[in-house]
Amino acid sequence: AIFEQNPGMKVDLHGHCDNIGTADYNMGLSQRRANAVKKYLVSKGVAENRLTTQGFGFPKPVAPNNTKESRSLNRRVELHPIK
């Protein structure tokens, strides 16, 4: 709905993950995660040229990586509008 209400809006999808695994693996995982969200949004009718993706790996946690529950919060994709 937000994309329909804002036809000129472009979004950068930022993929993140927890700290389990190697830095290289997690960088790829976070990129695949962002790409999966892009694929989903495109399948729902959002034009592909309105979406870009970036993977960040695990250096930007939103929660400590010390419990299963908190690690799950770090496995995410954030939508950042492009100005």
C-alpha cells in the first residue's frame, strides 16, 4: 500500500544477520536475505527499479547476540527510503 500511495518512492533493502557463522558466509546470507525481500516485493507488483539491496552481515546488531531470542532480532531486512 505504501508503494502504491508513493509512486516515486525508491527503497534500499538492508539485509542483516546474527553472529553465528563466518563473516564471509554472513555477508552472503544478508545479501540473499535482502534479495529475497526484493523478489517478494516485485512479485507483489513493486517495480524492480524502485528497489536496491545491500547486505551488511552481522556488524550492525539491534540486539545482543547472546541468546537465541536476541539473535533472531538481528536476522532482518530493513527498508530505507532513498531520497
